[in-house]
Amino acid sequence: MNCLVTGAAGFIGSHLCEKLLNSGFSVIGIDSFTDYYSRELKKKNLSYLLEKQKFEFIKGDINHIDLNKHIEKSDTVFHLAAQAGVRASWGDYFATYTKNNIEATQKILEASKKSKIKKIVYASSSSVYGNTPDLPMKETSRLFPYSPYGVTKLAAENLCSLYYENYGVPVVSLRFFTVYGPRQRPDMAFHKFFKAIGENRPIEIYGSGEQTRDFTYIDDIVNATITAAEKGKPGKIYNLGSGNHQKLSIVFPLLEKICGKNVTIKNIETQKGDVKNTYASISRARKDLDYNPRGTLQEGLQQEWLWIKKIYSFK
Ligand code: NAD
Ligand code: UGA
């Protein structure tokens, strides 16, 4: 495959590029280094990739660069660039979500419409389900986004579906469920928790800690994303979760064990836009993508802690 990966300097995008390159594929990576979190972290994510001969990095915003030129050289597009993050999507910052999630996706689809692209894989989100009563969440469940972020991820997913229906653009959408592991974004729970533990601060829990999440290990997401480019059915949508869900509070003893420290918890108010539960039905991905997630919280969190210790120089 000749691959184009948007969001290549981000958490999931950089892991995806790494795996594609290690599998012998050529990769053009695009990223604009949005200021949502530190450019230094994104540069670290990219450092391994920049040493690889088959990697070309384009620093630029999808909304402004000449996409046609890069899409012409590619047969597969992995569209991961977005303004991620549920809780920051209120107020004035919403404009960043519409620009980077909806408008940027439309640009990718317009450019692909005229191309010979074999597959576009779009990184959608469990946030499209919102507080659906249907657990586990099935691809056919009704969609009730509960945050402005979720609305933009669903709008972009809908754009993918209608470009497939009208123009035959071969898009597969993947609904990722709370991804964790090394390079996790600094606004996400486990990154924040480990950093607080390393700095001997309490960890802040939104609400009671009774909320559940289907936490999914990064390697499972990356492997299935690549398989989706090969085997995913155009026009189809797939959940990618672990197929289990855990109460957030269940993770605290695990964090103590992994870090070898006592953890202090501070409960603060539930955040607007945060859903009560996520839990993926993964039978469709199992069937079409041979999806078989293997990551366990114990091992995955251990890997994330090793990375956190390195980047923050914790002993
Ligand atoms: P991330 O913020 O680490 O990576 C996204 C990257 O996209 C960033 O490096 C950013 O600079 C870049 N970007 C944003 N807008 C751009 C634009 N207009 N042009 C070029 N580059 C741009 O986020 P992530 O956690 O790696 O998420 C990757 C994708 O997966 C996103 O689409 C996100 O919505 C989706 N997703 C993530 C999770 C998760 O748990 N991390 C879960 C569900 C869905
Ligand atoms: C994550 C990603 O951040 C989104 O980009 C993604 O689209 C979404 O998953 C998804 O699955 O679709 P979230 O589930 O909120 O969103 O992931 P975390 O930030 O890791 O939060 C997990 C849980 O921990 C949430 O219930 C949150 O309320 C809680 N949390 C988070 C805290 O209690 N304290 C914190 O400091 C941070």
C-alpha cells in the first residue's frame, strides 16, 4: 500500500504510521501540529518515523494544503486528523471542532472523489452513541451524541456515508472506543492519572467514578485499522472496542500496583458532555475484519506507565 495518514503526529496516527512502515508500506504523513497539546510531545511521536526512508512528512492543515497532489500518490487514506477531546468542545472552541472535524473531512472526501483511491478509513468515535440505552452499543443502535465533539464526529461520519452513496468513494468508518497506551493524549484520563501519581498529586475523578468505559489498547486499534483498509466493506461502519467495559473506579487499585504508590482520589463534578457508559459490540468487526482484541488493562497500563515515566523523567 501507498498510504496517506492524516493526524500522523498524534497519539493514534503516529502508532499507525509506525506499524505501516514496519510492514513495508510507504507513508505520507500530514499534520498541522494544532495547539491542543504540546508540539514537543507530537515531535517525539514523530521522531522514529522521520528516520524511515519510506516516510514523508507534510506539515500542513488539511483545510489549506493541496490534497490532490498527495492523494494522487496514494492508494489508501487513513483519515485520523481531528480536534479530539469531549470536554473541551463547548463554547468558542467549538469552531475548532467544526473546522478540523467536519470541514477537513469534507476536503478529504472531495479530493478522493476524483481519485483512484482504493480505500479511505475514517477514525470515528464511540461519542456518536451518546447516552444510548442500548448496551453493548451496536453499529445499528440509535445515535444520540451528547457532546459537541460527538456531533462533529457524527457529521463527518455522515459525510463519509453520503460520499460513498453518491460518488462511490470507498470509505470505511471505524468507531474507536477510549484508546489508551503509550503516547496517549495529555487530556485523557490515564495520562493525567499517571502524571498526577508521578508528581505525588491526587487524581481528579469526574463524578463518582461509577461511569464505565470500553478501554481499548492502542495495538488492537492500529491492527484493526490496517485490516479495515484491506478487508473493510466500503460504506460500512465498525465498532472497535475491547468488547468489555469497566467502571473507572476499578482502575485505581491497578494504578497503585503498577506505580508502586498509594493513590489519593479527589472527586470533582461530572463534566458536561461525558456519557455514563460506553461498551462496544464488536461482532461485526470480528466477522469482517477478523478483529480479536488482545490488550488487557494490566499490561496496557503497564506499557503506558513506562512511557509516562520516560517522557516526564519520573523515577
Ligand atoms: P491526537 O490529537 O493525538 O491526534 C490528532 C492529530 O491531528 C493531531 O496531531 C493534530 O495536530 C492533527 N490535526 C488536527 N486537525 C488537523 C488539520 N486540520 N490538518 C492537519 N492535521 C490536523 O488525537 P488521537 O487521540 O490520536 O485521535 C485520532 C483520531 O481518532 C481522531 O479523529 C479522534 O477523533 C479519533 N478517536 C480517538 C479516540 C481516543 O480514545 N484517542 C477515540 C475515538 C476516536
Ligand atoms: C475518549 C477520547 O478522549 C475521545 O477523543 C474519544 O472520541 C472518546 O474516547 C471515544 O471513545 O469516542 P473519554 O472516554 O472521555 O474520551 O476518554 P478519557 O479522557 O480517557 O476519559 C475516560 C473517563 O475518565 C471518562 O469517564 C472521564 O470522565 C474520566 N476522567 C477523565 C476523569 O475522571 N478524570 C480526568 O481527569 C479525565
